[in-house]
Amino acid sequence: MSMKISCPPFGNYTPLIKELSDYLGWEFIIPAPPSEKSVALGTKHLASELMCLPAKSTLGSMIQACELGATDLIMFDSCGLCRQKAYWILQQRALRKLGYSATVHPVRLGLGTPRDIQAIDPSIPFWKAWCGFIKAIRWVFEHEKGAEVPNDSQVKIGIVGEIYTVLEPAVNKNLIKKLEKMGASVHNFLTLSYFISEKFHLKGWMSHADREILQMAMRKSHEYFPLEIGGHGNEAITFAIYYALKKFDGVIHLLPFPCMPEATVSPVLDDISRDFGIPVMRLIIDTHTAEAGLDTRLEAFVDILERKNRTRKGE
């Protein structure tokens, strides 16, 4: 039986996975965007309200892919100490209970990717897996919007939080586009290239960040929390401080309920908000998040930031 690959949608990066699969000679089943149906499927078969929204959403997408004939499924594995590293095991168990024979493969984002590609398909030579990885890196850097916010006249908002909730528009209710329509300039550090080349990003070598300010933010972040939190908690602290030092108007902290790393850093971000005088709005995203309520909160936040801007400029 030929290999039919699929994976949970990953925001604007989903076409990349399709291109990589085509290069490697895999038949790729395009996953449906996250929806109420996929989340409901994942929630039902994980059988626990204590699992976070990314776990529910990605399992639901896997079930839908299996219904379309997928034989192998990719699950991203680059979250440090976060329990997300174990989701592929739980998802594999859930699929077996449902009678699907598809295999779930954990794939790291970084230098381990070529070896993980070979683990999925041993017939692929290492040179081809490596070339596919290089092609993927080039695609990522060509398609990412990582520049600093250019317009000082606009309200500037930095986004921090859990990567899937930040990068998958169907999960965060198209939050970034909503903010931009409200007249805000939005910046997010937590991109796919960050995980592929984290050390270079943090040194300011492979992003448009202010290198000196970023290094200062990293040092200050250790004063607030000196240990590895897991997930993207440490990044949330560092980038929130960076946005404060760069005189952004506000920060939005996106987290899925009940994400432990992001819940852990929440009081730290409150302290940063107080110490640096930058408003931080926490948005907890779950299956019951209503889009109308989210819109109201975003509009109020942008309005508050605009008023502060005008007051500061004496208008």
C-alpha cells in the first residue's frame, strides 16, 4: 500500500508541508482547517477537558485525515518540556481505539528534521531528506512576515503565547487580521523559523529584531524567571519585555486552556506589565471561546491603546 501522508493544519505553513511531501514523493492529503467538528472529534476521543485546545484540534484533524485514507500522520515535536511532546502517543492510542491503522510520526523542527523524515520513510536517502529540509527553510524565510513594525503613528501590539494558538488563524479566530483591520500594527516573534534556528534568532542574527534590545530582554527575563518553564513560556517573558523596551503600546498573551507553561508565566507577565508600564491583555482560547466576545475585547483594547497614544502626544 502506498504511503499517504497528512498532518494537522499549521496556519500559513500548511502549503510548505504539501510542497515538502511532493518533493519527497509522498502523496499528501490536504488537511481541513480546524473547525468546530474537528475540535469536537478531538475532545470526544481524548476524553478529557483538561487537554488543551491544540491537542483536541490536532487529533480531530488526524481523524478527518484518516477518514480520507491517510496511512501516516505527522505531529510536530519541538516544545521542550511541554506535554505537547507526548501528544503523538495519546493521538496514536486514540486512533487505534477508533480502528485506524495510520501511524503518527513525531517530527522535530530543526537539524533533527532530516533524520525524522527518514524515520517516516526509510527508502528516502539522507541527502534527499537534507535537501528537502533546506528547501523548507528557504520557503519559510521567503513567506514569513518578520519585520519590525514600521509605522509609529499606529498602535503597535506584540503577540506572545503558545505557538499553535498564535500561528493557526482558525484557532485564534483570525486575531491578527482583526487587529490589523482595527488599525493596529501587529508583530509576532514566535514563527516557524524561530524554532528552526532558535539560537540565531535570539542573538538577533536571523530576524529583524533590535539585537541589543533583544539581548537586554533576555537578561531581564532571567531575573523574572530563572528556570526553563517548557512550551513557549520563556519566550513569552522575553518577548513581552522586548516589546516593552521597544515602546510598543501593548501586548496580547494568547494561551489555550489549560496550558500549564503559559498559565505559569501569566503572573510574571502581569509583573512585567506593571514594571514596564505596558498593558498586557490575556486571551484564553478554548472550545467555548465566542468570536463576538473576542471581537469586543479586542476593540476595547485597541481603543484604550489609541487613547493612551493620543494622550501621550498631547492630542
